[in-house]
Amino acid sequence: MKLTHLALSGLLAFSAFGTAAVAQDFDRAAEIEAAIAAGDIAKGEKVFKKCKGCHKVGDNAKNSVGPQLNHFFGIEIGSSADYKYSDPLLELKATGQVWDIEALDAFLKKPKDYIAKTKMTFAGLKKEDDRANVLAYLASIQVAE
Ligand code: HEC
């Protein structure tokens, strides 16, 4: 798939706006590995307590206030089946935006700065460590498909 690199270089201009991730050229396994390497899974599980009121993970996790968060890491945003996402999130999805580490870090820092009018009413995780740890935790989750 080397040809995609040629096509990609034309898209790189978009990266200045933080919306460049192109799904077909995305190495999901590498992204998951990098997130796990960058954070502390056990600490991340504690940070996730802040998210639990709205997000479920693990076997049979269902959408609740927010979408369930199994397997969303490194895939296109807004991919949880049957969840009713907000329009601004769907608009971002339409650009092909992928939840890579960088995008997730920016979103979790201040959701409303990353997606204006998102319906995720969460102030954000100010501490970089908290974000790295919770991402390591989410990347580590494995459930039966
Ligand atoms: C008060 C409820 C609430 C809390 C707390 C919350 N979220 Fe959310 N989250 C939502 C909602 C609602 C959405 C859907 C946003 C939209 O459609 O605009 C969302 C969306 C997301 C998405 C995008 C998922 C996708 O399918 O694209 C991620 C990732 C996410 N949240 C992670 C987290 C993490 C990690 C935390 C804790 C640090 C957290 N959220 C805390 C309600 C919440």
C-alpha cells in the first residue's frame, strides 16, 4: 500500500488543524502498543472512575450516557453501533478523523475545545499523566468480539 503515501502527502496540510489521521494508512496495533507503553494501566483504571458514570467498558458493555468504549481506540471516531452521537461529533467523523493518541489526548484535555458543542459534558483531565494513564487503560482493554 505504498501508493497511499503519495495520496497522503496531499492531505498533510490538514494536520495543522489536527484532523489529518487517515484510516486506511493507520497502524492500529502500533497505536495501541504506544498508548500502553506511554501510561500506567493500573493508575489509568483509577482515573477511569471519573468516566464510569457515563461510559461502560468490558464484556457486554452497553452504550449509556456516552458510548461504550471497547475497541474504539485507533478507529474512526463515532463508531459505537447504535449510539446517538451529537451532530458536531458526526461532522468530525465525516472528515475521517481517527482516535489516535494525539486526538484522544487533546479531546480528553478539554472536550469542548476539541469538539465545540459535544454532548460529552465533562470538564476534562488537566493532568497529562492522568490522560496518558487512562489511555493506556483503555488501549489495554480486551473483550471477546
Ligand atoms: C457526563 C458524562 C461523561 C463523562 C463523565 C465522560 N464522558 Fe466521554 N462521552 C460522553 C458523551 C455523551 C459522549 C458522546 C459525545 C458526542 O456525541 O458529542 C462521549 C464521547 C466520548 C468519546 C468518543 C467516543 C467515540 O465513539 O468516538 C471518548 C473517547 C470518551 N467520551 C472518553 C471519555 C473518558 C476517557 C472519560 C473520562 C476521563 C469520559 N469520556 C468522561 C459522556 C461522558
